[in-house]
Amino acid sequence: MPQTAGGKDHPPDIALACRKARRHTCSMGEHLPAPGNAAEKKSAMALSVAVGILLLCLKAAAWVWTGSTAILSDLGESTVHIAAVCFAAYSLWLALRPADSNHLYGHAKIGFFSAGFEGAMIIVAALYILYEAIAAALRGPELQNIPVGIALTVTGVVVNGALGWHLVRTGKKRGSIILEANGHHVLTDCWTSLGVLVALGLVMATGWTYWDPIFASLAALNILIAGLRLVRRSVSGLMDATDPDVNREIEKLVNAETEKHGISHHNLRHRNIGDAHLVELHLTFPDNVLLRDAHRVATEIEDALEKNIRPAAQVITHLECEGDHGVDSFL
């Protein structure tokens, strides 16, 4: 008598169900899981917009009082940041929408496009800062009210540092590349402000005003690198590039689950769809295993993988019999 996965006897003809269903594909639902923690993501993005506008006003005041090219460059970066964060807010709203008939995998992939846009805006800001720094060096920098500029810039560094850390942490925790990219943009703004502080401090200490455009140029090069990295990550996500660390983790989980159930697997594929991983694999069962038992085991494997893959996952399995593995058509 043929044996089920649980060891119970069944009529021989029932065991043929597995053979007839070798093209059957089972999944854990018709749609991807709805994006979770939407309230926390929206709250973080709203905070980013509010703080960005506040700091823009602060830096504008600092530039008016000091005439510093470094502060003007920082102001320009913040202006670009506001435009980018508004686009990021729209992208987050779109990413949190559930799957529909036109977007069967949801809308979370917009996150990679948003990260690319934000990276491009960072690059634009870096080039603008570099241009202003060179222009100031050529005409001879003139600064005034430096202590006021330092005080306002210190405030901006503290606020931006805390905001950037919060956004990156929330983005990684909730699997939102939009929040994470926005957080990195805020932190590049923070680095620019730190460069401004060093420049103003050296001008006060030495009286040599050329420290101002020099540090503005260094800050520009630093954030240019950050922008290029963001664009590279965006392109990788849109092109479904595989993250080696994620690949190893998923392979480890799949191997553990299939070994636990005494079956084999092949054709394992996965990709990041924004806020979740889509995982597909073929499971190979002994010829004498009933379809209902194979389906039960596949469901258990899907549940285990979806529970352990972070930040979220949808797992789709294809069932095959050992004797029919590699056959392309029905008998």
C-alpha cells in the first residue's frame, strides 16, 4: 500500500494524484500580505517633512545673518531635500496601497524609484554646493555674525542627526526603503552642517575666510558619494539584483525546512518587491505521497518561510513527484 507523508495506508489509485498534479502550483493567498505598520511609516514621513521645513527656515536665517557660502550650500541642500522628501511622502502613500487588478504584486516597488530620485537630488545638491564653493573662493569669501551662524547650525545638526537616525532605524525595522533612503538623505544634510561648523570655527580661530569654501567643497564630495550609492541601490532593486546576504539566509531557511520534512527542492528564486520578498521554489516528493499530504507539507513549509523571512514574504511552491521530475508534459 502506498504511504502518505504521515505513514498512513491509502488505496494505490489515490497515490496517482501526485503524478497527475505535478504541474500544480500552490500559494499562500491570492495577493501579497498588506503592508504592515502603515501608521508608523506615515508618522515618520510626516515628521521628516515638518522638520525639513523648520530647518530650511533656520538655515535661511543663518545665511542671511552670516553671508557664509558654506551655510548657503547647506541651505541649497536642504531645499533639494524638501523636494525629495515630498516625492518620498507620495511614494510611501502609494507603496502602502494594497495590490489591485493592475498591480498584482502591490505598489511597494515605487520605493526603489523613490530612492533613485532622492539619490539624484542629493547629487544635484552636491554639484550645486561645489559650484558655490568654487565661486566663493574666486571672488573672496566675506563672513559676518559667525557666532549666530554657529549656534543655528548646531541646532540643525542635533535635530537632523536625531531625525536621520530615527528614519533609518524605522525604515530598516519596517522594511521601507523609502524611509531608509530619506533617513540617509537627512544624515548627508547633517554631514554638510558639520562641515559648516568646522569651517566657521576655523574662520573664527584663524581669521582666514577661505576655510569656508574649502569645507563646503569637502562636504559636497561627501554627499556626492552618498547620492551615487543611493542611485546604485535603486537601480539594483529595480533590476532585481540579488543581495548575497539575503540569498544565503533564504537558502538556509529553505534547506532546513525541506530537510525537516525529508524532501528535496530545486529552482529556488526570490526577489525584493519593495517591502517583501517573493520566493518561488519547486518541492519534490516521493511518488507514493498523496496530493493532499504533499499540499499539507508544502503549506507548512510556506508558513514557516513566511514567518521567518524579514521583513515579509510571499512563498509560492510547485509540487513535483520524484519519478516525474524533469518531465515537461502530462502522460
